[in-house]
Amino acid sequence: MNTLEQLRAGQLAGSRRLKLSCGLTAFPREIFDLAETLEILDLSGNALASLPADLPRLRKLRILFCSDNRFAELPEVLGQCTRLSMVGFRANRIRTVTDSALPSALRWLVLTDNQVGQLPPGIARCTQLQKLMLAGNCLQTLPCEMVACTRLELLRVAANRLTALPEWLFSLPRLAWLAYAGNPLGELHELAARTRAPIARIAWNTLQVGQPLGEGASGVIHQAQWRRGGASQDVAVKFFKGALTSDGLPQSEMDACLGAGAHPNLIPLLGKLGEHPAGADGLVMPLISPRFISLAAPPSLDSCTRDVYAADTRFALDTVLCLALGVVSAVRHLHAQGIVHGDLYAHNVLHDTHGEVLLGDFGAASFFAPEDIPRALALQRIEVRAFSCLLEELLERSSAPVGAADTWKGLADLHAACAQETTGGRPSFSEIEQILLALQT
């Protein structure tokens, strides 16, 4: 965090990154002193309602965060910033987004938790767009012009007012991660999950909560002891951060956890937190053995939609097969329950370095009607694309041992089939599982 005093004193000269959060009501003109170097500007957590007309003077600016401010519209001056590729205006009061406000180089747009009623048709010009986060707005439709956004990979439209998903959405060649829960189109399915799988409520006073274990988009997970009678059990408690996450609603995540049921490659669920003194929502799960670690870290600002692996990460080829089979088995089970995971990423996969797998984090999960076969298949093919990305990352960090050239080629061919941009040509998860089993034997 920088200070306005540092900026005004010239102490930040030459900075490539600037973060100011100090109750600003106007854009500090001193920021233009960094015009020749500034690439990342974070003005989140202020009281700003506008940006200056000469913002393009920051000619190297490529990332701008203005979340938690008071903007009522996405500033049109953004469209004049030729290098601007990431724009984040979460939790403002934005109702209006015009064609002029969209930079031509846009790759990543975050408008989560606003009041946007419609997107402009000019979004079709954003041909580099990869990540579009719109959860918690007032959208009733998506513009058909978005079909031109052929590089779009991640779309979050949960907690809006959508009554249907447009047909063109399923033709987007690279779409891999889709979240749409909390819309009228899925209310019946979410309600059905709650009623068909009632969950135990675990009273707050039976839990002794300890240190945090990790944090994701939707909440923070703590280690805890669950006391029942004279016995106790090590558990993990996930506390949700608020009424809305970047992926959607906590209630939707809980519905998905309920609807998922039990599977060896899914993190089990013990119950829902009850009687919390502050009314906090939470889920209680068994404590996972420390031998399980995440496959990777979430995407960075630079990688945009792809996970970040440690530089020395390597996988034996048989481990790649085990990992892939475990993930595919879990996803097949979810699809059989009418659930798409929506966030099938390495950072949501826990493994024990020998191929044992647990898939977690249902924050982006959404429901569908399995009996609507064409729509069910279309949604599953989007998730197949996500699996192709995961398989590609595993193969990039592996190599074929002597005598395993056929297995390596089989996995490479499978990746190509899952990644193909003609969505209808991708294999189903059932077919993927059979291919992997054949390769394993």
C-alpha cells in the first residue's frame, strides 16, 4: 500500500505499480507524474465516482482496479486507454456500460456486485476478452453480439435475472468455466437439491474453531474440533465471506454441496453451520490429511485464466493418469446429479503426490436438468474444455518414460480431442474415462 504523501513527495517516481486507498473523492493529479512507467493502478476502497478525461496520459497503463467505490457507470474514458487489458470495478453502483467504455485490448473485465442491466452490443469488439465476471447484477439477457468473443474462456453470470442461457453461448470455442447459479433459470433445480438431500445442522457451540487453513473466493477455511457427547472429531469449517462472491451466492454453493452427494474423489460434507451468534453461513467437512496439497495456485494477473504451478513441479506419467481418472470420475458423478462444477481447475484439486485426488470448491457450481439431453450435453462439453486445460498442464510437467510412448501419445490425443474448438466434436466424460482406463491398463 502506498500513501498520498509518498506520491506528492516524489518518493514513488518510476513506479510501475501504485495502490492508494485513503478515502479519495477525486483522482489525484500527481498520479500523472508516473505516466511514463505506471502499468498497474489500484484505487479500490475509496469514494471515487469519476475518472479524469486525460486518463490516457497514463500510456503504459494495462491494469486498473477501482472496486469498492461509488461509480454509477463504467467510465467511458477507459475505452481510450489503448493498452488497458484488465479492468476491475467490483462493488460499485454501476448501472450503465456503454460501447465507448470498453478498451479494445480488454482481456479481463470484473463488474461483480453492481447493478448492470445490460451489456452493450459493442462488446463484440473485445475479441481478446478471456475472462468476464458479472455475478451479482441485474442482467436478464446476454447480447447476441457476444458470439464474436471467441477467446472467452471464463464467464460468471451467477446471481442475475437470467431466465435462459442463450444458444450461441454453447458455440463459443474456448469457453471452459461457466457459472450461472442463482438465476431464475435454475431455481427449481437448486430447490430440489435442498429438499432431496437435507443436511445436518452442526451447532456453533459444539465447535472449537482454530487456525485458518486456507482462503478462496467464497470463504475462509478453519481447522476445528467438533464435540459430540464425549467424543470429538477433527473437522474443517468453511466460513463464507459475505452475501456474494466473485463466483455467485453462498446459498448456491451450499445447494451444490448438498446435491453432489458422496464420491471417493469429492471432499465429503458433514453438515451446515447452525446457531452462529452473528448468523454466519458455513459448512463443516472432515479435516483432510495434510498429505493432500493443491495441484497449483490460482491464475495470476498475467496468466489470466490459467493456473500457476511451482517452477519445479513435475509429474510421473502414471501419476498423470491417476490424477486425470480421479478428476474425471468426480466430474462424471456430479454431472449424473445434474451439476456442472464450473471451476474445474488444478487449484481446486487436492492430491497426495501419488495420484490420489479430491475435487473441491463448489463456489461456481450450477444445476441443470439431466433429462434435457441436448442442453445437458452442451454444458458438459464446456466442462470437457476445462478438463483439457488441466490435462495439458499435467502433460507439460511430465514426460514419457522409456516404453510408454503409446501412453503419452494417447494422452496427447485425448487432450487434443477435448480441446477442439468445435464443441459438438468433444468426447463425453464417459468416453474420456474409458480412454483413460484403457491407457492405464
